[in-house]
Amino acid sequence: MKRAPATLWQLRLYVMDQTPKSVTAFSNLKKICESHLKGHYHIKVIDLLKHPQLAKGDQILAIPTVVRMLPKPVRTILGNLSDAERVLVGLDLRADG
């Protein structure tokens, strides 16, 4: 049964400037959201070069990092998000059977 996105998913992607890894992470996250949450998600990209103080609030230790703010519980995934299956499991988006 595929999870129906009842609420707007709020995701934060923490990056450091427009590095290839950061650009890849955004592209991968957007692709996953479009195929599983189309019309029910918002990605806020936070550049830690411009806003370093924001890293502390979500305890960001590495970049790129995506944080699922809503729906609760908060979930965090590190890396460029190229392993779609890992991202689906991490965001709790994988269909159950």
C-alpha cells in the first residue's frame, strides 16, 4: 500500500554553496519528491555559507543533509541522496508491500 501524502511535507536541504555534491543532492531530492509526493512537498535549501548559525538548530554535522521537518517525527539523511531506496526508507516514503 502506497503512503498517501495527506499533509505538506516540509524538507530542509542543508548545503555549502553550489558545489557539485550540493547540486546533485538537490536534484536527487527533487526527483524523489516529484515521483512520491508530487504537489505535497516544499524543499527549503539552506546555504550554510550564508547562514552558518542555522546548522546548530537542526544539529547539522555534515553536508549535504536533508531534514524532514513535517510530517513528524523529524528525520535526517546525509549525503548526495543518490541511493533512492535509502532516501525512501530514511524519509519513510517506501511503500509497504
